Amino acid sequence: MTASLRKLLSASWLCTAAISLAAVLATATTVQADDRSSAPADAVVYIGWPNDGEVINRRKFRVWFGLRNMGVVPAGTAFRDAGHHHLLIDTDLPEADEEIPADKHHRHFGAGQTEAVIELEPGVHTLQLLMGDHNHVPHNPPVVSKKITITVK
Amino acid sequence: MFRFLFPGSSDNADHQSVFDLKRLCSLTLLGALVAVVPVTHAGDTPITDDALVYFIWPKDGAVIKGGKVWVRFGLRNAGIAPAGIDRENTGHHHLLIDTELPPLDEEIPADRNHIHFGKGQSEARIELGPGKHTLQLLFADHLHVPHNPVVKSKQITITVP
Ligand SMILES: [Cu+2]
Ligand SMILES: [Cu+2]
């Protein structure tokens, strides 16, 4: 390898490294600069089924998500007046301006689902839906359903 | 036999039959491919085989007094993404009113019989005049072209008295 070729190669490596670094920094900045996404004032999310007070005779059942005056978009993609569903099970609402936790009490439907099969132990449970934006942060104003109570037998 | 199927010059018989055999093979292969492609053609965007769209409401045969109804779109094993957003295993709903399925390998028309829900909606308020009406859901990709395989609901009939 000639000296000039080596020089050229190392220069191009430096260039690539600089571009990658710039890209990483840009991504980090975007995330940090995030504010809550707006939602239409008349957006409504609700649990289509089960109904409040429902007694369900099986552990595994389908929950249907209702959404009005707003759209669904998978997590990771920002889109005006849209978001994805989160099903809160046996828990109160999380912080309004932070990423919704992801655990057995906070289920994310980031693939754009509008219904889900869940499995619960027998007993009394609460269910509530909360919309989140592309970063899993609730909207402003928050789009949240009534909290319902069901009994699994 | 090959020459009967694919007539050609006979002055180099051996060569010719090998050539014909190749042609026959490729034609057979082509035939097999054509046979595999379903009769109803679909677009290019793949979606899981078990994806399903259906009407949560109204039910087939429902009688809707006044003709105003919230139509609720059911979707299983796939997700919603607004039109223009290309994400795996997603699409947006289209409501076909009083019409048969459009060509399934093209962009779905946008008119009063083909309503697009490109903002990612999962339900819609519609108003229908007195009489019998058919409703059908057809899911489509970011470019409004149905998926492969096609994801469509049963066509239902409702009556507005
Ligand atoms: Cu989320
Ligand atoms: Cu469309």
C-alpha cells in the first residue's frame, strides 16, 4: 500500500466516523428536545369490551380498544393526532409527562394493535386505556379511558 | 415429441431436443408459478397470513333507524398505521359502501363508495339513506393497495327503514 493510498483511506475513515458521530448526536438531541405531543380536544379512548362490572368466566379473553377522533400509529413513528394504546392493569395512571413504564401492569401495543388477548388470574381487576405518542409519552391533553373493574372467575 | 411442441429447425437434432427440453422445463416452471398465484391478484406488501378485519359493529342484518351509525373496525393479528407510513404488518382501513371489491392489485379508489381511513382511524360515523346497504372492510398498505394476502371482511348487509 502506498503512503498516499493509506492517507486517503484513513481520511475516509475519519470522515465516516465524523458522520456517524454527527448522526448519533442528532438523534440524541431529537429525543431530548421532545415535548408532549398534542391530541385533539375531542379525542376519546374507551374500552369497547369488557364492560365495567363484567364478570368473565375464563382467564384468557379479548379486550377491544375503542378510539374516536384520533388515529393509531405504531410506536416510533410521529404522526399528527395519532398514537398507540397502553392497557393499564391493576394500577393507577403513571406520570403524565414521562414515558409510560413497560411491565405487567403497563402493556404497550406499539405495533398499532386495536385489540388484545390478555390473561388474568381469577379475582377482581381494574383495566384502563391510555394513549401514548411515538415515544410512549401521554399526549397533551392526556387521552385516557374510564377505569373499569372486572371480575375473572 | 418436443419438436412437435416447439417446432424448430431439424438439422441439429440433438442440440435441438436439449434446447427444447430446456424450454419445456422453463415453461413448466412458469406454468407452476402461474398456478400458485391466486386468481384474485394482490399487491406487493406482505402481511401475516392470519391478519383479519371484521365488523365489530354493525352486525350483518342490522336495522339502523335514522341511518346514522358508528362503524367499528375490528382488526386481528396486525396493526394500524396511517396512510403514507410504511411499517411492517400494518395498514389502514377502507370502508366499501354499496360496492363490490375493487381490483386488488391497485390503489383503492377514493369516492363515496370507497372511504379511506388514512389517519389511522379504527371507527367512523357514517350516514346512510333509507334502503338496503352493503358494507365491507378492505385493509390496505401505505399506498392504499391491498396486501398480499388480501385482508378483507365479509360483506354485510344493513337496512335503514
Ligand atoms: Cu408505548
Ligand atoms: Cu387508503
